[in-house]
Amino acid sequence: AQKITQTQPGMFVQEKEAVTLDCTYDTSDPSYGLFWYKQPSSGEMIFLIYQGSYDQQNATEGRYSLNFQKARKSANLVISASQLGDSAMYFCAMRGSNYKLTFGKGTLLTVNP
Amino acid sequence: DAGVTQSPTHLIKTRGQQVTLRCSPKSGHDTVSWYQQALGQGPQFIFQYYEEEERQRGNFPDRFSGHQFPNYSSELNVNALLLGDSALYLCASSRPGVHNTEAFFGQGTRLTVV
């Protein structure tokens, strides 16, 4: 079975500062992928970044980077230079050998001006 | 290049009725998955279709069924609607395999059962 844990129900950050959203996972699959999604109030799930379990380097996509620590089973999302438009729900998810995405409960990020 | 498209965007149904939701995957994707997201929760996996067959199913009753067409588009059908079926239904498309890096979602269908 796969499990994703996001321990921060809500986070606040000042505009232009960096913020880290925590994600830990549990799986018995030797190979898996980790995803982060942003969900604004409109409901659409927007793909941000992907990390494969065998990738040697941490994934980066613009202002988003994934701090992957395999031994600790953590995959934290770092958003640099926060913008007001970053305010949204953020979900961590993983996909293993059973093909489905398993999601955490999400973190509500609020960016203050 | 169109992304994942879902229809309708909003829907109101009466308890006991049946509903059909539709999804067109992103160009080049042949795998479609459906998720249910209740208010304040993360999405829950319903099932996945690949090559017109249900490949994987989550913990949902048989009232939830689906179909995939030769052009890879998909339908989600829910029979005998319950108030608890009110949720955002999300469709995701991808290529098959564990290692593919893409899993894109549509904008969702918000279903309200009254």
C-alpha cells in the first residue's frame, strides 16, 4: 500500500520569500514517481514537478524545486520568490507499480503581500 | 495542443438518478484515470482505463463504471446517485508505465446531488 502524508494543513509566506511544503511517503515499491500539484479555488489540478525514485538529482521547474531525500522518504516542495498567485492548495502524490496516483490531504498556502 | 478536457463543468442531479461524465485526454496520451475529490480532501482514485479496458480500480462500489473509446476518450458513469457522491470528479491522462513523468488533469466536473 502507498501512503502520502502532508503534515501542514496551512502555511503562510510573505511575498517574494521562499517556502517549503512538506511531504513524506511510504511504499514497498522499488520504483515510483512523486508529483506535486497546485489546485486553485477553480478546482483544476495543475502539474508542477515530478521526481523519479531513481533520479540522482533533485527536480527543478522554474521557481519550483523538489527536495528529494530517499532515505527519509521525503519529497518536499520548495517555492522560491513566492507570488500572490501562488496562493492555492498544494498536493503531493505518488505513483507506484499499481499505476494509480495516491494523494496526500494537501497544504493550503497563503501568500501575504 | 489541447490539454485534458472534461464535460460538463458543473452538474446538478437528484438522488437516485444516473450521470455520465466525459473526458478527452491530452494528445499523445492513451491512459485515462478518474478521481473523486470530496470537499477538503485529496483526490481518491476510482479507476484507470488503458486500451479500452479497466486496468486498475480503487475502492468504489459497482455503481461507478466507465468506458474508454478507441480514440482514448473516456466516460465515467454513476448510477443510483447518493448525496455522498457530491464531489469534484477529475480526469487525468498519461502514457502507460510507472516511469512516465506526465499525469495531467482536466478542470474537473463538479457534481452536486440534491
